[in-house]
Amino acid sequence: MERNLLDTVAIVTGAGQGIGAEIAKTLAAAGAKVSVNDINPDRAERVAAAIRQAGGLAIGVAADVANKFQCSHLVDSTRRKWGRLDILINNAAIRPSSSLLKTDEFEWQRVMDVNLKGTFFMSQLVGRVMVDENQERGGIIVNIASTAGVAEPLDHHAAYAASKAGMVGFTRECAREFAAYNIRVNAVIPPEPAAATAVAQTVLSLCTKTTYAPGTAVSLTP
């Protein structure tokens, strides 16, 4: 793989398994130094160790993105390790299955806190770093949404669908505000279920090319 991301630093949230782990490994293989985040410290470190074993650079950082203080810890840990931030991938998400009639307030709120508020926290904190450091190269933020939030029915996932729809709207507004600072913001909208490799390759493309205008939501076909 061509190492297009040499000398860049990336944070990937929810990267302890699945799509997030594949994204972290793909960015590392392209040359990025990757902060692998997961709420479970063992999962985060396991993926980071796999990256290092493959010759990449990575650290595992445990944090719940629904908690702003833990998000700050994730950002600070990454900066202390590598001194800068270039890429943020907002991938962390939960998708409990409950019918709308049986979804309780706690479940609804937890989905919104992780999937949507976590994206806001991380985008705001990382955006401030990118702006304050006055990096000439700007920065890149990619939000992992879902077809469940825009078009595709997904039974018993009303909270999840609402959070992913919100992520698409947030991406558009975040891109508009951050454009002045040379920070590109895009969303990837994979189908349910999604192929982790396809999502990771699309994220890599967004991080290495300027084909898509900021705010664009990139849909992947099943």
C-alpha cells in the first residue's frame, strides 16, 4: 500500500473491533500514527498491538466518547505521544435492538450520547486543536454514519437510526463551519450490515484525496 499518510496522526474512535479496527489498521498501513480508542482497554490495546506487530505506530487509549472528560483524555494522550492531530474518525457507536414501544429513556439517551454527542465532543475538541495549532495542512474529520439514518429501514433500531440521521446533518454543518480553518469534514454512509474493508478503503480515500467536497456524504452500495 502506498504510504500516503506518512507523518500524520489519527484518532479512530470505537476501534477495538469491527469496522473501527479495520479503519485503524488501514490508516496505519498507509503511514499514519494511530490512536486506537475503545471503551474497553483490552480491545484498544489488542488492535494497537496488532498494528505495531505489522510495523505500524499505534497506541491504545480507553475512553467513553459519551463523556467529555474522557474525550479530552483521548485527545491529550494522542497529543502527548505524537505532538499533533491531523485526522479524526468518529466511528464509535452502539445499536441496541428494541422496538419503539419497548425502548426506555435510558437506552434512547445512551444511544444518543455515544453515537451523536460523542461525535460532537470529539469533533469540537479535535477541531479546537487543529485550529489552535494553526496547522498549514488543516485537518480531516470523517464520520461513520449508516443507511439506517437516511434511507434503509432497520427494524427495532429507532434510536440508532435517529442518531445516524443526526450525524449526517451534523457533518454538513461541521464542514461548513470548519472550512475556514482548512478542516475537511465528510460522512461515510455504509449499508447495514457493512463490509469493514470497503468502509476502511473509503475512509482512506477521503483522508488522502480531495475528490469529495467537504460536507459530502459518501454512500456505499451493499
